[in-house]
Amino acid sequence: MGIPHFLAIPYPILGHMNPLLQFCHVLAKNHGCKITFLSSDEHFKKLKKAASSSGMESEMMRLVSLPDGVDPNDDRSDQGKVILTTRTTMVDMLPKLIEDVNGMDCDNKITCVIVTKNMGWALQVALNLGIKGALFWPASATALASFDSMQTLIHQGIIDSQNGLPTKEHKEIHLSSNLPKMDPSAMPWYCLDNTFFFLHMKQEIQTLNQAQWWLCNTTSHLEPGALSISPKVLPIGPLMADQTTSSSSSSLILKEDETCLEWLDQQQPRSVVYVSFGSMVSIKPNQFKELALGLDLLNKPFLWVVRNGINGCKNNNGNYGLYPDEFHGSKGKIVNWAPQKKVLNHPAIACFVSHCGWNSTIEGVYSGVPFLCWPFVSDQLMNKIYICDVWKVGIGFEKGLILREEIKKKVEMLLGDEGINERCLRLKEIVIKNKQEGQKNLNEFINWAKE
């Protein structure tokens, strides 16, 4: 058997690129696999520039790109538009790119294409060319099991076939006896443009079912129920245990502010409230104001990630003009982007105020940090159920505008709950031990790709 050559194709947003790029590092550095990583032209220059300085690109890992067709003036937060444009633009170009990559190394041609959600069309292209295909799922195994159960839920009359909303007879959704009951709004297809996304994923999951493996950054301890009802799912987590480079893949797109680590070094152990809502979420001005004043009200040190381009960003004069006038922030540090794994593992961190994206959820669990859950959309609501009700390592906010007093109250409640802290540490130990199982499953996948 030769060396497997993987063509990795993420959907062009950070929440997909980051975990897939991290996975590719593991395949290349730890297992000697060859990687061709396909990004959109939009991200390629940033990736290439960072790769040349960090040593990420090597003989075993090469970056290539194709246009995603999204106009520079278009709103990239319009995921429906990005999904459709990426597919229609790239689908005809991908066979030629595969041919060119194979032509450069005839002795080590592409043996397997790995795609993320929304890129099932690329999996179909690969299979048509006789190349193996696998899915790398950037969210939880439970979210994947939910999408895979769509048709069953429709047949059972539990959800509507056109928008995924529950029928009047069903106020809760229970995918199986091994999974928690969930409010319909916690389903990962529940979003503002419910009809488009639901119909897209109903078709997408059928395409993704052609992959032999569904790879998830999870463990059998974290999501046993989801694994039991989706036999294709292969838990290969926790992936952050295999981090092989000093720079995380997210820092290739968004520049990390390392000064926050020096600031954390000056804080007392378990004293800092860390607030980050990931790379996609933006909060409305009235909620941003309450969060800012809630952090002031806490009277505790805080580290707050406020991305440029959202509420609270610097204006043209370099001033933070969108913060409320009464906001002091004297006990905190605000950064545009943080080296999150390092932050969460810092002894000064007391808790993680999180949007509950899966990448952040896994990183927080692996670091043994209590969560204050603030989910916004999609699988974040499902992840909150696991954090609060299944693993019991955090507490959460309810829907609607969250006032500053509520923020203060919930943080103090979380920090005063020793039971949560103890469960966080126990879960961390278990997940670290799960690394052996994840490694075994990963080896099984690589051996399959070699055949």
C-alpha cells in the first residue's frame, strides 16, 4: 500500500476551514499522508502568505484554489448565496484541477476527497472520477444524526416536508431513546431562512450518504447516542490533542492577538471571564450594549473577543465608537481575535461565555472550563443542551434580550457552582483518555484510503 493522497475541500467559511485544516495537519505531520488543500480564491492569498511564514505548506501539504463565484461586493454572511454560488462556480472546474494535481505527481495521485457540509457536489464529482470520498463533519455527531433523520421525521409526520418546522402534534423531537428530547428550535436546520436551508440539507444529506465515512471531531463518551444511530460516523476526536503547529489554522485567516496571553499571565488563577462568539456570530446593538455593561457590572477581569466589522469595532478614526458611553471596561482586555486553545488552557480562565459552536465546545470541554451558554442559531442550540443537560458542565441563557443584571447573575452562579467545576475536570480527563479510541479510528480510516 502506498501513501494516501487526500484532496480536502472545505466550505469557504472559517468554521469549516479551521477544523479541516487542523485535521489535515494531523494527517500530514503525524501519519505521513499527502494533502492537497483546496480553498476559495477569497482565502487563498491569506492562507498562502501565512503558510510561507509558518512552514505549514510543505512537500506533504500543498495549497490550491478555485474561485467561489461570490462577487466582492456581495454579502458573504448570506450563506444561501454562498452555498449556491460556490457549487455552480466550482463544479465544472474541479475535474480539471484534479487532473492537474494528478499530472504533477503521477506516482501519488489523489486517492480520496474529503469534503465538509455544503460541498457534497464535490464528493459526487470525485465518485464520478472513481475517487473515494469521505465527509469531515465540522459540527457534532448529533447534528449529523439529526440531518440524517430528516426523511424519517417527515415520514413520521413530526416535521413539515418543506421547512422542517414541527407539526402541531409534536412539541418535542426525540430522535432515539439514546438521545435527549429537544425543542424543535434546537434542530440544526432551524434558522432565519428555514425553507432554503432545510430543503438544501435534505438534498445534501442524500449526496453525503454516498461517502463511506463520516468523520467527526467527537468521542464515544461525549455522544454515544448519536454514534449508535449513525453507523457511518467515525469519532476521531479530540483533534486538538494532536495539534502539531504553533499557529492554529484559524490564525491563518484572522490574526490572533497574542498580547492577551501576557495579560492573562498577570491575572489571578480562575479569575477571568472569557467571552467569544466565534467567527460568524454578530449581536445586535442593544444586546452588545447590555453585554458590555454586564461585564462592567461583574467587576471581574474579562477577556472579550470583538471582531472587526461587528458591533463595537473601531471606527474610521480608530476609536471604539460603538461601545456605550457609560462602558468603562477598566478590568478587561478586548481583542479582535484570540488564540483560543491557549486562552482556554490558561490557569487564569474561570469560565467561557460561548456561542456553543462545536469547535469552541470541544475546545472548552478539552480544557475543563465551565460554560455560560449563549447560542444563537443552528447546531449551537443543540450543543447547549449537551453542555447544560447531558454533560452538566455549564448553564445557559434563555432566548431574547439578555440584560446586564442577568449576565452578572449567571456568571456569579456559574463560578459559585463547585459541582459544575468538578464535572468539568472529570469530563476533561475522560475526553483526554478518549484520544486512544480516536487514534484507532483514524488509523482505520487512513488504511481504508490506502487500499
